[in-house]
Amino acid sequence: MRSVRIGIVGLGNVGSGTLRLLRRNVDQIERKLGFPLEVSAVCSRSVHTKPGDAVALHPTAFRTTSWNELVTRPDVDIVAELVGGTTVAKDIIESALTAGKPVVTANKELLADHGAELWKQFRERGVTLGLEASVAGGIPVLTALRDGIAGDSIDAMIGILNGTSNYILTEVERTGAPFDQVLGEAQALGYAEADPSADIDGYDARSKLAILAALAFGERVRPEQIPVEGIRRIRTIDFAYAGRLGHTIRLLATARRESEGLRLAVRPALVDKSAILASVTGSYNALWVHGQGGDTFYYGRGAGPEPTGVAVVSDLMAAARTLRKPNGQPAPPFAHMSLDDHTPVSSGTEERQFFLRFRVRDRPGILAGLAAILAEQGVSIEAVLQEPHFDKSDLPFVVTLEPAKRHALEAALEVMRGLDFLVDDPLALPIEPTLTAS
Amino acid sequence: MRSVRIGIVGLGNVGSGTLRLLRRNVDQIERKLGFPLEVSAVCSRSVHTKPGDAVALHPTAFRTTSWNELVTRPDVDIVAELVGGTTVAKDIIESALTAGKPVVTANKELLADHGAELWKQFRERGVTLGLEASVAGGIPVLTALRDGIAGDSIDAMIGILNGTSNYILTEVERTGAPFDQVLGEAQALGYAEADPSADIDGYDARSKLAILAALAFGERVRPEQIPVEGIRRIRTIDFAYAGRLGHTIRLLATARRESEGLRLAVRPALVDKSAILASVTGSYNALWVHGQGGDTFYYGRGAGPEPTGVAVVSDLMAAARTLRKPNGQPAPPFAHMSLDDHTPVSSGTEERQFFLRFRVRDRPGILAGLAAILAEQGVSIEAVLQEPHFDKSDLPFVVTLEPAKRHALEAALEVMRGLDFLVDDPLALPIEPTLTAS
């Protein structure tokens, strides 16, 4: 089937991440859409002199330094504006609209300042404007607000929307190092910019909050009307005192609907350590939303080429689907889905550490006997734990295992079922590998 | 503008929650869509004898006990199938498709067994099939997988997909009460059914995992091919031992893409307490997704009339938008959005507890002086905290305040700025009210 053709303006981090994902996931994208996406043109100032590895992945793409040429080319069906800023970017988007072409953008400053007008213009023309990448890059919060919980009426939102600030705060807390030292390290690692003001003084989070307020409440709020306070004055000692109160400190972007209007702010605040927002560490972002359907919470990478690239590619796919198949939305995710049953991999071959809990009638030699049965199947014991317990006729203890295949463990459990000192069958629980690192 | 008309079949918990939300949010729904949604017909066995409060909210809706009559009525544009089960529900959905009408369903069993065929039939006809309510009711995970992170290629998912099991496990952990007692209490409270097997033996989570596998990987998996193990054998003592290992226990639905195929299972497992999944307590659900864009995590209510109703209403809105405006998707969330700036409520009127950190040159009477300044603005001190510190020329301490208006606090801070014993301006952080309760 004929491809939908993408023109990409701006080949920085986000543009490169987008180009890499469009190549790496090319087959899956076609399976989902039912037709391919093709990068037909790319534009940046240095595309001829320093095209970069990501551009080389799309050798047939036309290369130009003129965004205007790209936007007006007949072989560009959808335009991705990934240059940032509020001047040229606005011209690119408006030119694409004039040409009747859907636009995908990651531009939070522009949307915070001019989102409402742009949406109105695109809506009037019946053209798609995709903006998932503009807030909390890798987390599909805008899709959630626009579609997933569209039927809810939102009362409040609390976001951790700036990964750099969250990284610095949680590093100060974790290491006890002074703020300026952690900032310097973050700059050296590329997590913070040479001029860190947009991040650590809260302006970046404020732009995102203005976009979220428009999406959640349908109100246009100028970013400069939102009170903002950054994290420069937070010290190690503040975490110590907050900790004594059972709290930690996060830079929060908050929005609440009140009878007189919206109450909005970006400020560092104390957050209860048991609250799920307190579990957001490192450069991760998160958004907590309170509506009539209860709370929902969204968490993921807020920035970076791949996370933001996923948002751009997802928006490109939605725009392409609309261009190609105006009906049939919302569609199932895979256009090409076999009706044959997929046979899952046997669980016996999964290798895991295991937690084995036994209940035994105590007598000498039990552990040796169990260990021998496990050893016969090639399964090694890592540790034995036993809490004090006084009922010697029903004594629980736990053995943890070195990584083992489930079928080997099950063979051992089958043998153990015949042992007369067991009060009941051993309970075997896999130990799930650690899920997140930040 | 003419309304899009909804027919609802099934008036149990989910149907009633849907009817309540369609009434309560009627204005906002119209503002978002640009046209109203109207409930034109409702169907249940007892709609004439016991219509219920939710039906009474829609007095003009036609009432029938015949789903076939509802589906074929010319004043029904979209059908919501909320009866559950796999027999009549399938007939309702297929009849609606025959009539060319979009369908929204919350039916996980049916989708787990026949989702792939249904999607294919709806896709071929270009008709919308909405299914957000079928998995993790209040959390828009299907929208996220289908649209929000469509551009990603997912490697692994780990879900807590059954609220009843999670409630029981976390109550056993929290209270130390025996499993059977907690189950009995959950049944008395209506959190668990008289026959709890579908929940606590893992079958409910398994149906949801089959749907997620289809959406994330494009593979059709029969639920009965997924290994399942419930939570009946978990005891208080298991939490004690897991805790000694820094872990807790959750019923996990896991899916991993491996070279040989998908590895799927529903099983209780040990989860590191520092992992974000361990923070999911009570009847909440959650899904952790690992892809190339990094991890994303979704959390919220998995069941209940309002959370599941939000999913149904959101799907109805998407289907209505497609019927009415085939182009222009994805649309901005509010069709009617003013271009006037909304002036946020002044932050001065916000009432909060505050954390005030001072750095002082120590001398007698400091606290009394600060307290007097606060008292003059009507602000009361809740507690004073001071960690041992030996530099008397730069001594930090913290005062927490009873709830106070920000402008009163700021007036006090303004006065304090003139005090010669302060090393720098006091740092004032709001204490964010607790965010989630489960």
C-alpha cells in the first residue's frame, strides 16, 4: 500500500530520535497502520555539511536547508516541526496549515504561548495538530487527557514536569552533596544546560503547565500569569528536616479548579514520602490527575531523544491514519493482526530467582533433605531465613534460590510433595527483577 | 448543533455510572465535542419495573427490555454494550455492526476470547469499536498503547490488573490478619464477590492480560494458554519473610517479548519495595510498560461505576467525534475554547500548611521574635524542629505552620527580611496535602 510521507524540520536530539525510531520500528509501524510511513524530506541548517547518522538511515529522503521548500513539496504529506523556539517554528506550522498538511510538534514554548489560536485554526481547517511530545516527552499524558479520560471532569493535577530539576533535587537528597555541586555534575553529564535557568527556575515546567491547563480545563492561561519559584534555594538541610516530617521535596506544577477559577503554580513543595509522587526520582516526570473517576497517575521519561521520539512517531501515526482512513477511529492498534492463536513460550524455561516457603514438622536433617532434592535438579540455594517460631509441629521457613529454570524447580517440588515432614506443599514465588532504575 | 445519540444496553454498575457521568458532565462534554451527547435509549431486563436513579436522570430516553429493538432504532447512533458475558453480548455487538453502528464495550471476557475477530470485522466496515473500559477501568492504558505510545515497540509489561486481589494482599500485609478473614471482610464490604474465584484465582487478570498482549504485541493469545496462579496460598508470614528481603508480594500479570515468542503469566511474585509497582496498594490497578522510549507507568482505579464509566464515556466521545467529524483527528480536547486569557486565582488566597526554614546568627529571643511577627499576621506555629548544629553564626532550624493563607505568610516574610539575625531570607515551602488514599 502506498506510504504516507513525512517531512521533518529540525534534526537536533528530538529529530534524530524520531528518525531512528522511524527506521528501527518500520515493520511494526506498517503492521499497526496497514501502510508504511516514509521519511521523504529532512531539513536543517547543516543537513548538507553535517547530516548525521540518523539522516543516513533514510538515504532516499530529500535534504534541504529551506523549511519552506520542505513544507511545500508535493511528496510531503505530514510536517514534523522539531526546531523549537517561537518564531520560525510558528511560521513553519502556519505554512503547513496553509498547505493543508497535518503538523506534529514538540514545541512547548510555542504551544504555551499560541496553542489556543493554533488549535482553533487547525480545527477550522479539519487538519490534525499533534502535540504529545510537547509535555512530558515519553509519557502520553496529552493523549490521556484528550482521549483516554476525556469523559472525566478534572478537578486537580499535580505534575513533576522538569526532569533536570527532579534529578538535581533527588541527587541532593540521595547523596547529601551541596546543590551547586550537584548542578555542576548535572551540567557535566549533559542533564542540565550551561544556562540552567529555564529548568531550575521553573519556567520550563510553567510552559508545560499552561498547556496542560488548556487541555484539561479548556482555559487559555498565559504562562507569565502562573506564579513560579525554582529550586535554587533548596539545601541538603531542607531534606533532613523534611525527612523528619516524613516528607521529601519536589518541584511541583499544580493546577486546581476552584469556584473562582483555576489556581495554578510551579513551586518546590513538601510531599509525603508515602505519596506516589514521592517515588518519582532522577530525571523521570509524572502527572497525578484527580477527577470523578478517581485518581490516575502517569509516569515516565520526560525528555531525551527516544522518549520524545516515541511521542512524535505516535502523533505521526495518528495523523497518517486520519489522512488515510478518515473513518474507523479509534482503530485497533494493529491493522495486520493474525487470527491465528499465538502459542506463548512455555513458562518452564523462564529463569528466575525464587522464594520458597516451607511449613514443616521440625526434626533434624530437613534442610539437608530439601537441599539435596533441589541440587538433584541443578537448583542452588541462595539463603535460608527463619523467624523465631514456637510451634515445632508447624514451623515456617523460607529458602531463596539462585536463578533457576521453573521446570527444574517444579520437578523438585514434585519430589518434595511426597515428604512426610511437610505440613503442606511448598509455596514458590518468583522474585520479579527490579523494574525501574532512574 | 444536533446531538449524537447513545443507546445503552445493560444498567448494572457500569451502565449506571455511565448514565450518571453523561448527565453530570453534560456541559463539559458538549464543550469538548462541539455538539451534545444524548442518551436516546436504555435497555435492561428490569428497566420498566426497577429503572433506578441513573435512568431517571435521562427522562427522555426510550426504555426497552429488548436489546434488538434498541440496536435497530433509528435514533440510536452508538451502542454501549454493558451487559457482560460472552453470549448475548456478542450478539448485541455483531447486530450493531450489521446496522453500521459504532460500539463501546466494557466486556473483558468477550474481548479476551473474540477481540481479534471483532476488531477485524469493525475495521473492515470502518466502524469504531471502543474498549478502554475492558482493562483497568479508570486507567486509560488501552488509549496509551493504541495511540499515546503507538510509535514505541514494547518489550515487556507488568500489570496489577485485579483490584480485589491487590486489596486483599495489601490488607493482609497492612493488618497482619489471616487471608480468610480479610477475604471475608472484603466480601462483606462488596469488594469481593460471594464466589471470589475469578478475582483471587487470577482468571480476571488473565483475560485482561490477553487483551493487553493483543494491543501491545499484535498477537492473539487464548487466555487458557496463559499460566495462572492465584493468591489463596499467600499467608501473613510470607509478607514477613518477603519484608526481610526488602520485598512485598503482588499478583502480577506479566508479558515479555522474547526471541521465541511471548512469555505470559499471571502469578503472585515478590516485588522490590523500592519499585513503583510496590506502591500500588488497596484496590488500585497499575501497568508498567517497558519500550524503547524507556519505562512508562499508569495507575488508577481498576473498577467501580465512576472509573469504568469515565472509560465508557471517553470511548463514546471518541466514537461520536468520528461519526460527526471524520477529519481533524486527533482533535484538541475542547471544541469550544475561548481565545480570551483566563486569569488564574491569586495564589495569595491559597491556604496551606507551610515549612519555614531559617538560618540565623544564634542569640536569645529569636523564636519569640519570629513567632510574634507571624502572630501579627494571624499565622500560628505548629512545630519547631532543630537538628544538632555547631556553627552558631549560621544555625538552621525549621518551623511548621498551621494552615495559613499565602498572603499572610508573605506579609510576615516581608517584615522578617529586615531582621539582622537572619543569615538569609527564610525559605517557605508549602506542604502538599496527601495525594492518594487507597
